Amino acid sequence: GGETDKPALFHQVRIVLAEKGVSVEIEQVELDNLPQDLIDLNPYQTVPTLVDRELTLYESRIIMEYLDERFPHPPLMPVYPVARGESRLMMLRIEKNWYSLMYKIEQSNGQEAESARRQLREELLAIAPIFGQTPYFMSEEFSLVDCYLAPLLWRLPQLGIDLIGAGSKELKGYMTRVFERDAFLASLTEAEREMRLQTRG
């Protein structure tokens, strides 16, 4: 339903586009009624799909890395292969560990959602001390890993997750640093802006 089952994936890509100052044409599609040209271009029929001249890419992580290489300034990946490898691993872990919990919260209810909510909250607070050491996700510089994680953090109030207790100060400090970036603000859709307005009390 809506723009997609997983709007956070679009948000990841939009943050990168905004950081790079690149404008693209965004075409909303209905997942149960995909246009034929998308079906022809992407055998997995997933969104977001990026079309750039002869190239078609899907999977938000692959799109984000391509955009970073295609538009090198400002760079959003570290220079050295070891650090790049670590960044890719972190994005994979964020997806497998945290986004999977987010989808569980969104798609289930009752006990299952509650337990996913508790687990996500605990895991985020457990890694919070790293945000006291560097301004961004294990990095002095804003990177693709931050672009990847930010949409999930932005959606915490909507997921019914409050950050209190040990670790919350560092995590909230990090979120503020990311959310106050011009590009992050520019990346938000109307619906995404509302998510936080409603919960400011």
C-alpha cells in the first residue's frame, strides 16, 4: 500500500541524493500494479529502483553506493578498503538486525510486536556509547551508514519506541546531529515530517 511497503528504503536513498545535491525524478508506483517498464527493468520487481541512462539498479544499499561513486562530492564512504568493508558490513547488520525488527513491529501486533519493540529499543541503547566517541556512526564524518540508519531512527516515535535510561543521551545526541543536517531535512516527505510533529506533544 501507499508509496511502498517499505518507505524507509526510499528515505535512505533520498538522504544520499540530498547530501549530493542531486535532483532526480521520483515516480511513485503501486506495488500491486507495477508499470510494465519497471517489470521489464527489474526482475525482482522491488522498489526503490534507480534508472540512470542504460543502467538499472535495485536494492537501496546498491543504489546508495552507486550514487556515492557517481557523484563523488561530498564523499560518503571512507577512502580505505578496510574501512569501506566495515561500513558495508555495518549496513548489512543494521538491515538484518534492526530493520527486520522494524518491519516486524509494523506488520504484526500484540505480543510479537511488543517483543520486537523491546528488542529494538534495547539493542539501540546497547550500542549508544559509540555515539559518545565519534559524532557519527563509528566515524568522524557523516557517511552512508548514517544515511542507512537515519530513517529507522526517525520512525522510532511512530514505532512506539521511547528512548529513556542508560544510553539514551548519547543516542539522542547522535539523532539530533543527523536530523539537523540540511540534507536530512530536505530529504523528508510531507508524511515523514508529520511523523515527528505529531509526537512532539
